[in-house]
Amino acid sequence: MIKDKKLTFLYLPEGSQEPQTLQVGRNALVALTLTVLFALTISGAVVLHFSNRLADAYRMEDLAAQNRDLRHEIDALTGDVDQLRRQVAQNFDFQQKARILANLDELDADVAQVGVGGPGAQTRGVLTEIDPATRFRLATTRRDIEKLLRQARLQKVEYEEIVSRLEDANE
């Protein structure tokens, strides 16, 4: 058996006191060093874990703020779509009067609705991570915008027909 060698530490207190010595066995010193290293490793892991949780909490707070902003933006877009829908309806009424003046048949109200259609495939794929209520609102808004765009294209074609008829009548 190997004899446990001892290390001697000399401690010099302030003042005129005698120097003190402390003898520690080498195995005890190794055990103490390993214990301190283990404690530092565990402490570092705990600090890292809680710092990651804190960073996640800040990210969640930021995402929640972004979600609130997006919901407000959806509300604003919904209001814009409603206003645009009223404007398209007014244009349709004006267009009907113009068709009568140009001696054209009135446009059927069903034709002016240009179909309803649903959200596109790319909408469903992109929005899978959004809560269902917000996803529904976005899909509905997108569908409404697409319908209004189709109605605007139809109105353009119809106005071109009216203008063409009026030009022919003036020649």
C-alpha cells in the first residue's frame, strides 16, 4: 500500500502571531479538487439552464407582442376589405346605370359575384403554426381580397365594353 503523502500549507496571520501550518493528505486534496470541479460543473449547468429559460421567456414575450400586432393588422385589413367591398358594390350600381345608357343588357348580379372560392393551398401550408381562430380570419380575409380582385377585373372588362359601345354610338 502506498503511503498517503501529505502536503503542508503555511499560513502567516497578520500581526505578530506565530505562523500556522496545515497538513493535508494528497488523496484528500485530490478529492477536494474533484468535488470543487464537480460543484462548478453542476453550477454552470444550472446557470446555463436558467439563462436559456430566461432567453426563451423573452422570446415568448416578443412573439406574443408580434401576435398582438398581427391581430391588430388583421383587424385593420378586415376594415379595409369591408370598405373596398362597399366601393365595389357602388361601382356595380354605377356600372349598371352606364350599361343602360350604352344600350347594353344589365349585368346579372350572380355574374358580378364572380364565385366565392376558398383559401389557396399555399395559405393552408404557411399558416399551420397559427392558432385556428387567427388562421380562419386570415384565410377569410385572403378569400375576400381575392374575390374583390376578381370583381374589379370583371368591372374593368365591363367598363371597357361600355366605353367601346359608347364610342361606336358616337361615330
